[in-house]
Amino acid sequence: MRNQTEILIDGMNALIDKIGVFEAEVFVSKMQEIKFDYTIWQRKLYNHFSLVF
């Protein structure tokens, strides 16, 4: 299992690869500014998907 630092580094690298360094920094700074509830965000983001097993 990877440690938290490795996960954070990989996550930041993925973000940078997708949107670039500047926009990744903007994203991170905005996430720190706002009151953020990950669970509510996920529900809103994925509410139109259904799980099929």
C-alpha cells in the first residue's frame, strides 16, 4: 500500500498532466478556500450514475 505522500504526489502530477501547472495551482488554492464537503461533492458529481454489479 502506498503512503499518503505518494498518493498526493501522484494526484498532483495527474492534475498537472490534465490541466497544466498554473490551473492545477488555481484548483488546489480554490479547494482550500471554500468550505468543501467531499461526500456532498461526489454525490452531486456522480448522482446520474447507477452502480451495477
